[in-house]
Amino acid sequence: MKLSPALSAGGGVARSPKILDGKTLSRAVGRTVAAEAAAVTKRIGRAPGLAVILVGENPASKTYVAAKHKFAKECGLVTFDSHLPASTTKQELADVIEGYNNNELVDGILLQLPLPAPLDGSEFVRMIAPTKDADGLHPMNQGLLLQGAPAPRPCTPLGVMTMLDLALSNITLSDTTTLADLSPASLAGKKAVVIGRSQLVGKPMGFLLLERNATVTFAHSKTPDLPGVCREADVLVAAVGVPRLVKRDFVKPGAIVLDVGINRLPDGKLCGDVDYEDVAPISSAITPVPGGVGPMTVAMLISNTLQNCKRNNGITA
Ligand code: NAD
């Protein structure tokens, strides 16, 4: 197999890592979705619709929800907004979800997590119609992922895979780049290590890497010699929630490092699970935080909504 520019840098200290700019790449996803959404709108006589449900006043959740509405509208989707009080009862929330399940104008439903106590997020994610699941977190869709069958995939791991495709490509992002410029990279013969085993990120991440033929290891809080396990990786994904856990001694020179973590430091600044300054010089490609995986998660939610709309309307092209 011909080695990609990024992976072929392994074996020595990379000269200068490729910085995987999630903001710019998310705009490339947006351009792709906007063009397809316009064609779908013509064909079915309405724009794809995304419903966003927010319960309570969590400031971070409010910011994420606003970004999702904005991105969806920029791509030509119609959005529906349900902002419910923190005092919302189980029945009230169930009724809102059911309303969107039955609304023919809605193709994607996003329930912003976490929910305020005592509401349990996983209980309500299960109420979303699997064919309208925008986040790819419904148990049926997680099962379809294990089977390798078509279904909405979880947004964050999907965004990471697109960043990996960028890392393994020769393209330079520009104002005209679309997803058509990226091809799904083969990871045959490559080792991938995912730190984290959550339902939201770690587990689906590992299965998406497996779909590309990587040899995948899940590492987690009970893994002995975490640095040694991670040093095996050609592709290292950190989804932990521990600020700057991943240091230089976790990373094989020339590895691609994808940082999912978003951690707020006592001074209010954001950082990832990777010690960027320490690791970047020996990686071949790396995601910054902020501005890396985060924007891609939003973009993939909108892309999933479009794909649901196409799938549910029998549009294959
Ligand atoms: P989680 O808490 O559900 O899971 C964390 C995982 O890390 C667990 O599986 C645990 O076993 C493992 N872990 C914890 N401490 C560890 C340690 N010291 N060593 C090795 N493994 C350890 O978290 P999550 O929902 O998977 O999120 C992980 C991180 O990703 C968080 O920082 C979260 O904010 C961030 N996140 C970012 C996005 C995005 O869009 N960029 C989306 C979702 C989550």
C-alpha cells in the first residue's frame, strides 16, 4: 500500500505537522451539504428539516444549540426550536419528541445533552425515531454501525474520520473545497488506538476506524501502561476528558493525533486531552483545541440530517 503523506512521515521526527483545521474543514462540509440540500429541496418540494430540543439553561448547551441552528440555516435547512424549562416533566419532553417524530417536515431530531436532573438522556434518545436520529446515538443506529449497515453515525466520530481523511490527503483546504475533494482513506495495515470507551465517542470511534480496516485498540481508565499502548498507534484518538493527558511519550513519531477532548481550565480557557505544544512537534498531523473536532461535530449533525432526509425519501444519488 502506498503510504499517505502523513503516515509515511513515521519513523522519524516529523518536520512540521499538518494542522487539521476543523473550522475550515467544517465549511467544506457546509458547502457540500448546501449544494445537496438545494437539489433535495427542488426534488421533494421542501427543505430538509432539523429539530433541536434544549432543556434548561446550561450555558455551554445554549452555545452549541445556537451554533447548530446557525450552521443548518446557512446550509439551506429549515430548523425547529424547542427550548423547554429545566422543570420540564418526563411526559412533556416525551410529547415534544413524539411531535417531531410525527412531523413530516422534520428529518433530524437533536436532543441536546446533558439533560438537567432527574431527566436521563439515554431514556429520551431512545424515544427519537431511529430514521430521524440526527446524532446517531439511538441504540438501533449504534447496532447498525456494528453491522456496517447504512444508518446515521455518531457525529463526533464521523467528524474525526473526515479529519483523518484530510490528514491522509494531499489537498490544501481552500474556499472552494468540498467533501468531493476528499476520499475515504484506507487504514489497512495501520494501528489505531482510541483512548476512551464512551457510547458517545470512544466506542463508535473504534468501529468507524475498524470499517476502514485499521487494527483498533480501545484504551481506557483501567488500561495499564497507557503511554506504551498509545505509542503503538499510527492514528491516536483521545476522547477522555482529562486536560493535556496525552504527552509526547504517548506518541509514536509521525503519528496522526486527533483530540476530541474539550476541557475548561480554571482560567476559563479551553484545552484538549492532548498536550498540543508537547505533542505537535513529533506528530505528522494534529487537531487543535479549540477549532478542531468541535466544529466538525456540528457540521456532521447537519450532514446527518440531510442524509436522513435523502434516505427517508428514497434519494440515493
Ligand atoms: P466520558 O466521560 O463519557 O468517557 C471518558 C472515557 O475516558 C471513559 O471511557 C474512561 O474510561 C476514559 N478515561 C477517563 N480517565 C482516563 C484516564 N486517566 N486514562 C485513560 N482513560 C480514561 O467522556 P466522553 O463523552 O467520551 O467525552 C470525552 C471528551 O470529549 C470530553 O472532554 C468531552 O467534553 C469531549 N467531547 C467533545 C466533543 C466535540 O465535539 N469535540 C463531543 C463529545 C465529547
